[in-house]
Amino acid sequence: MVNELSGKVAVVTGGASGIGRAIVERYIAEGARVVVADVERERGEDLVRACGPASVFRYTDVGEIEQVAATVEFAVDRFGGLDVMCNNAGIPGKMHKSFLHDDLADFGKVMAVNLLGVMAGTRHAALHMAEHGGGSIVNMSSIGGVQAGGGVMTYRASKAAIVQFTKSAAIELAQYDIRVNCIAPGSIPTALLATSMTTMADERSDRLTRAVRASMQTDRPLERDGTPEDVAEAALYFAGDRARYLTGTVLPVDGGTTAGKPLRRKVVPTQSVAAPSS
């Protein structure tokens, strides 16, 4: 569709890079005006320069409730309203050798950004939407919050909490015609994975990143890699009117990873040809 978000105003947290950037660009391409909310000022300002007057950067640490509230107010003041809130900002936390080696030192920070940021963004957006005819809230989880696995336990816990929160908020906010849905990306090449390994030596970090990526590919039924743009398409769908009857939904964008293990043996169907009659 063309101009699917024409006339709509959106806030995208974590919008300066990765999946967030792809969402910003997709929303703008479909006619929305977008507030790019992020702590990465330089990247965010570079993005809005590239996108033009339909976007504006706002420094926002989503772990600080007051900053989230101020960003929502900023969007309303700057563009005249708020129709879509995409709570995308997130951090991975540190990767440890095992959970037994995890001192949980980053628990507070990960939960503040990943979970509190989503809850605050949902609440403050909903306060406006409830008095202005409703809207769409899109929360970013992960297949790490849907499918159990080892490693980055605090990250997994934060993303699982987003799933439950999204469903609960969807029930409560439906009376105001506010839809709340959740995307669970998986196997999307972004800098998030490498960021979780910053305490490691560069060589070891690169080696482990490659190993994890290879494992993701092995576990994914679709053979092609996912992209931030694939996630942005899902975020566009939830933001627009095509999803007007969807709320409380969790959509994995993961190449089938959460569906089950892949079958790599390709069986090409053959078409039997009837023998000509005599």
C-alpha cells in the first residue's frame, strides 16, 4: 500500500540505528511524521537529516520515565498528536560463560531500558490516545522472550515480560480503541549481539559472534537471513489500519525459528505423466 500512514504521527524509541532505523524509514515512506527517540544523538540527527522534515530527533533515555513522558509530549506539540508508539529501544546485557558466572550486575539497567521503557512508553502514549480516538502501540520483544534457551538470562527475562505486559495492556486499553501488539524478531543481523560481548577480547568476541550467527542459521527453517526491513514491515502492519482488529498479538519475525527445527533435505515433487492411450 502507498501512504498507509498518511497523516499519522509516530514515536520510535531506539530509532537511530538497526531495527529502529528501518522502522523510522518505513513509517516515513508511508506518509507518517516520526519522532526518532534515542540516546545516540549523532546517529539520530544524521538519520533525520536524511529523512527530511517528516522526522525530528529527540534525545530519550527510555529507562527514565520522565524522559519518556517528555518525548510523548514533544511529539504531540511538534506534530499535533500521536497515533503510533513503537517501543523498540533495547539493550542486550553482558554475555557470560554461563548463568553461574553471571553476577547480575546489569540487571537493573537491562530491565530499566527493555521493560520499564516499554511500560512507560505504552502508558504515556495511551494517556494521549485514550482522549483522542485511540491508536496503535507496537512493543518490541524477541524470540529470546518466547523460546527458552541458555545465555543472557536477564535479557531473556526482560523480553518475556514484554510479551505478558503487551497482552495485559491490550486487554485493559481496548476500551479506548488502543491496540497493543508485540513483535518478536529473531536471527536479524544487528549490532545488538556484538554489543553483549564488549567485555571480551576482540578476537574472541568476533569468533563467538560468528558461532552464534551460524547456530541461528542452522536453527532457522528459512534459509535466507532476516533483515531489519523485515521487522519494519511487521511494525508497519501493526501501525496501520490493516491490523485494526488485532490486539494482544505476538508476532515472531524469525524465519520460522520458533515454529520448529528445519528440514534441510530438499525433496523435489515429481509430476507423474499418464501414458498415452492406444
